[in-house]
Amino acid sequence: MRRDRKLQQTMAHLLMCAFLLSTSAGMAEDAAPQSAAYMPTSKEEVLAGNPIKLTVTKEVPQSDFLNITGNLSLAEAVQIGIKNNFTLQISEQSWLISKFQARSEFGKLGPTITVNPFYATSSLDQMLFLQSDGSIHAPMQPIIRGTSFHTLFAGTQPLFASGRLWSGYKASRAVERQTLAAYRAHRIATALKVKEAYLESALNEARTQVASDYVRLREWSTGNMKEKMEHGKAPPADYLREASELAKAKADLNNGYRALNNSLIKLKVVLAIDPISQIELKDQLEYSKTPYDVSRYLAEAVKMRPEIEQANEKIKEMQARRVVAWSQILPQINLYGLTSNGVGTTPGVDGAVSGRWGGFVSVLGSWTLFESGVHMNLIRAAGVAIKQAEIAKKDTKLKIYQDVWQGWIDLDLALRNVELAQSQVRSAEEDYRLFQRRYEVGKSIALEAFDAAVKLFQARLDELEAIYQYRLAQERLTWASGNI
């Protein structure tokens, strides 16, 4: 019994020692963190390692574009783009042109006065029609033998135009509102372009940082493999595989810098600033879930999208132009006045007089009795144009709904892809950690740790792409709802 008890105590002691040894080995293994292999690349190191430096030299002339230096957030970039974008400025000028054209149409409601100096030398007595400028009907002017000089002041004031002038002004005002709505639509579209360019630059910056991390990892693993090969602890094939992957990682890093610089140039062009501007991105590519549902975006789109207002104003324009077409065959009445003097020999009641002022005031009216169907067909065409504008409004509204629903579908799918990508990153990180530790204690081959590292960094790149697509879907849904 004593011998059996002593044997049991000895076995328990050995098991305890084995447990302590395994625990201490596990703790030692856990004490060697993965970051001991290489230090991850910081954003500052990525920017410092950019091989392309866009600066002005003595051989390159200075440009007249706005030069901006420093960090830019996404919101700041949007404001700069809205202020400076040339396409948006062109749209704004179109709106200003239509505004002044509408004021010109309003001016037709008021009086018009012209002065007409008139000099003539004639060998006979005759009546001469003065050339008209289109705004005032020219009177007949008596011309007698000899030389004469007249100064004529003529004026007209519309009294009744059957809605022609007022409706013409309403049509031009509707055109002005349409161009204003078009400018607002370009403004929202410009904000979206700025966001797309900014997010693309943020994506390429994050990709470059991951690529830099991968280069550092491969430099570390290639150095370790070379040392093991030189000491006969690893075959040359393992070292050649690591060296080949290192070369590929460096090539991918160069391509990453190329994509980053191209996206920054694209961003600067959208912002309409000098391409040599030294800007950096203040906001990173981060994931944040949208708190709203599709019904809110649909409701905002109906109220905020400028295209709906533009379609409404198009209908008003066509309605006003139909009134203008009708007015062409309805009565027109104008107040007309003229005063003049004559210098020279002019026939008068009491004989020849010179330099006497005279004038008259009259009311002129007109009514088209027959015009061979010209204006009636214009009226019919204007009626069809109204129906066309109403159909176009429905089509515009349907397309806006399509934009919102398409944006919501893209957002929902992008959200699912982000969650999948994040789970793949977590799985790849764990696989890499396990295979690396197994390889360090000789329980797995180098190829397994090699493949695990490749899958890990590819999973990180896939996660960045998924977040980028989600952010794009968010901004496009914002645009579809008519917001900036």
C-alpha cells in the first residue's frame, strides 16, 4: 500500500511539472508578440516615402490656379470644390444670363423712348418712312426740295397686349428658375465628385500603408529565411520564394504610390486648385453605419432634388408661351407719341417756317384677322409642349426614385460585404498567428506561414475595398436625396 501511494505521489509530481513546463512555454510563446517581427508603417512614413513630389521649379512656370497647402477634411474639400469648381461656375453664369434676360423681358412692359436725328437733301417733295429699330413704329416724314434737318423724339407705351408681354416675362422667369435649379443640381453633383475623389485618395492612401506593412513583413521574413538557409536550417527554395514575394510586394507598393498620386491629382482638379498644391487628407477611410432608412431618403428626394423644381418650371414656361402664341391673334393697343422740329425750308400753314417744334399723341391698335393658320399651329404646338413637359416631370420623378432605391440597394449590399470582410480579417489574423507560432516551434512548414501572411494582407485590402464601397454608397445616397 505504501509502495502504491508513493508511486501515485511520484506520478502526480511529474504531471504537475509537465503542466508547469507547458504553461511556462505557452506564456513564453505568448510573450513574443507579432509586432516584434516588424513595426507597422505609420501614415507619416507612407507620405514621406512617396517617390513623387509635385513642386514648382525654376523651369516650370507659375500657374494662375489657387494653391492650397495643409490638411483637408472631407467637409473642407467639399466647400472648396463648391466655391472653385469651374464646371459649377459655368452653370452659375448660365443662371445669371437667364436672370438678366428675364429682366429684359420685364422691361418690355414699360415705355420706350428714342431720339432720331434726321438730315436730308432732296430735289423734290415726298413722304419718307423712317427706318424702324423694331421697338417703335417709325412715322412718315415729309421731305421737301432743299436741305433740312429734323430731330425726332418718339415714344411708345403698351396699353393692352392680350397677355403677350406679361406671359413673355413669366416664361423668361420660368427659364431663370430652371437654370437656377440646374445650377443647384450641378452644385450637388460637384459635392459628390469631390467626395468620390477624396474617398478614392483615402482608399489609395490606406492601401499604400497596407502595402508598406507587407513589404516590411517580407523584408523581415526574407532576412530570417536567408539566415536559416545559410545555417542549413532551411532549403534554398524557401528563401527564393520569400525573395520573390518581397520583390512582388515592392512592385505592388510602387503601384500603390502611383494610384495615390493619380487620385490626389484627380482631387485637385475637381477642387480646381493648382496640381502642385501640397495637400494631405485629414479624414481617413473609416466605417460608420448609416442610421436612417430608405423612406427618409425618398421623402427628402421629393423635396430637395432640383430636377423636380426644374421640371415644374418647364411646365410653367410652356404654359406662358402658349399664352404668348394666343396673343399674336388677339388685339394689341399701344400709346404712341412723337415730337420733332425742323431746321431748313419746311412747308407750313402760314408759308415757310424754320425751327418750329411740334408733335402728336395717338393710340394705335391692331388685330390679326387672317394669317393662314400660322399662329393657330403655333398654339397647337404650345399645347403639345405643355403635355410633353408634364410627361417629362413624371419621368424625372421616377428616375429620382430609381436613384434613391439604387443607392439604398448598393448601401445594403456594401454593408453586408463590410461585415464579411471584417470577419475574414479576424480569421486571417488568427490563422497567421497560429501558423507563425507553429512554424517557430517546428510544427509547420514555412509554406504554411507564407500563405497565411499572404491571405492576411489580402484580407486587409479586401476590407478596405468593402469600406470604400460602403462610403461611396453613403455619399451617392446623400446625393440622390438632394443633399450635400
